[in-house]
Amino acid sequence: MTSFYATYYDGLTSERVSVELTLDEAGTLHVAGLVAPVAHPLAAVRIGPRLGSTTRSLVFPDGAKCECDDHAALEALERAAGRGGLSRFVYQLESRWRYAVGAVVLLSCVGLAGSKWGIPWLARRIADAVPPRMAYDLGRGTLGIFDQTVLKPSVLGDARKQELTTEFGAMAQHYPSLPLHLTFRRGIGPNAFALPDGTVVVTDELVELARNDDEVLAVLAHEIGHVHHRHSLRMALESSTVVLLISTYLGDVTQLTTLSTGLPSVYAQARYSREHETEADTFALHYLDQCSIPHQHFADILRALQKATGGDPQSSMQYLSSHPPTSERIHRFER
């Protein structure tokens, strides 16, 4: 038999009573010291897990409970009930600083690995599973935010806009499943970028920098690649994962709207990953091959962009630069 002392609460009042608990050979826990004897099957008693040297509780089926700091006796009860193995193991880990430090290091490694490989992998799977209409709807309103902050209306002539719009329309016919739309802006230097709703924005400065329309079309093909692979949605998912996980853990479902309402700021502040750029470049290469457009045109416009920005990370163009030109990418297209 196991016997130890505890403080009893009836669950109805704040009165405290010192009692003696005894576990008999039949597995019944008896409470002695009350006006009337109380007994409960040990299997029906919930024993709180151990946390350091803090007082633990035993909760009875009728709502009453006992508090006790005799950890050895409580562990004996857990063993008798065939429970508590995991909590005892956790306590042993917490009680040894080497294990605690090791756990911190392990969790840090897991967190870093998850952020580098796990979150992007999960974001891609989720983005691919999202219905197309919903994926594009998430991007609605993003251009309006940019128009209020960094973008200015285009001053290109109507005839020039119509030429490029017609050529872009011919490109879009190759991808009927994508709701592609071309629009013009200025104010951030030579640049082009794609939004999740299929809008492709090209700046006046980029059109003026290009020596011919094939160079512009090569850049637009790259941006269509971002739409096709849902890179903007994947980037937003990756950036919002921590918020979503915390919201799910805390049960605050209202925070799940962060993904859609925060998309403009997430999109503007982040950059596509190396994998995203490679996928979009590959998409552009396939398009250029389909239309018998020499790859050199993309290499030439990348080189011109590199020269125009001077590689200055603080330039205004870099704010929305999702694809900073690099020698590696230029060489790939020249090959």
C-alpha cells in the first residue's frame, strides 16, 4: 500500500482540508480525514504532470482535487496506474543542464532546417493546391497599394502602349489558363514585376531602356513564369507561416486574414528566392524557343538593367526588384 499526505479541496468551496491518501492493493485511492470517507479508482484520477518542484494536483471524477508536493509518492501512483512515463522522461531531461542545452541546440537546428527547406516546400504544396481563382483573387488590390505609394501613372504614348499590349496578348494566348493582363507604370526605374492576380506591370523606364521589343518580351515572359508558378503566393505563404502557426496555436482564427491583407507589404519587401528565379528563367527560355526569339535578347536586357542600376542595393529600383540581374543568369541565356 502507498500512503502520503495532501491538501483536499471539494471543488465547491475554498475550504482546505489536510488528508491522507492511501492506495490499496485493488487500485482504489482512499481519502482519509474528511467527514465522510471518499474513494476513487486510481484509473479515474487525473494526475498532473511534474514541472520542477512545483505542487502537483490530483483531480477526482467528482470535481474535487488534492494538491501535493510529495513527488516520489505521486510517481509511485503513476507507475501503479501505468502512466506518466513520458512526463518523467521530460522531467529528467529538464533536470539536467546538458540535456537542456542539447534540446535547445536541436530545436534551433530543426527550426533553421524548417525555415530553409520545410517552409518553402510546404508553401509550394499549399500554393499548388489552392484553386486558381482563389490564388489570383489574393492579389487583387495589391496594385492599388503600390499606386498609392511608389508607382506613378505611365506617360508612354498610346500607340506604343497598344503595340506592346498587342504583343503581350499574343504571348498570353500561349497560356489560356492564366488571367494575364499588362499594365504600365513609372517611378521605380527600369523594372517589371508580376502580381498574384496575373497582372504584369512594366515601367516606362524599362521600355525606354530596351533596344527592341524582343528584349521587352523576354522580360515579360520571365514575369509570366512567376505567375505560372504562383511565386508571389508562395512567397506570401512563406512570409506569413509564423503568424499562421501562432494564430492556429492560440486559436485566434481572425489572424488568418493576414495572408490576404498583408500580401502587398509582404510582396514589396521580399524577394524571390534563387529557386523562383531559376524557374521563371526556365519558363522564359521555353517561351523564347517556342517563338524562335534568340536567347541573347534576354541576356542583353539583363546586362542593360545591370548597367542602369549599377548594382546599387539602395537604389529605388531595388525596392521592387524581384530579379536583380546577375552574371550567372546572363551567361545561362548566352549559352
